[in-house]
Amino acid sequence: MSDDHAIQIKALGPRPAYHLIAEHLWGAGCNIDSDGDSRTPDAHDWTELSLSLRGAPGQQLDIDPVATEPLALVVRSPHADICRKAAAFIVSFSGGTVDGA
């Protein structure tokens, strides 16, 4: 994703399970592709995540670490709304701060 919107999140606690982020973005029962370092579907300690809504080009989200101590993640998407909505949801679940918008 080269023309992405990006928001950095700092000092996070446990993150929401990845499927909760997808449901927050695209609704309950959404059909997604996902990838990342979550050991189980309900894990809260992931640091890398990619989500995309099947059948909807451009409806995607990537989250990657930019620092580990303290944890800082960057949330990226081609759509500013998806980026903002995901970052706000993660911070509401796990605390921390959002830098940039």
C-alpha cells in the first residue's frame, strides 16, 4: 500500500482480538482475509496484523510495529476513514495514545 494513510499508536496494553477489529470496521460476520502474528483468533498480544474485506478492493488495513519498548504500532490503510476508525478502536480497547490523524 503505497498511498496509505498512517496513524501511529503508542504505549498499548493488550490489543483487541483481530476479528473484533474487522467487525468494528465492516460489521459482524464480515468475510475477511487476515494475516499476522496472532497465535489464536482471540489473542491480545499480537503486534502485526493485515486485514482485507473479501470482494471489496481497497478495503484493507495493515498494522506493524515501529518500536517494541514501549510498544508503538503504525496503522495503515488506503482509506483515511478505515485508518482512523481502526486506530481509535484499538486505543479504546487497549489504552495508549494516537499520534497524527
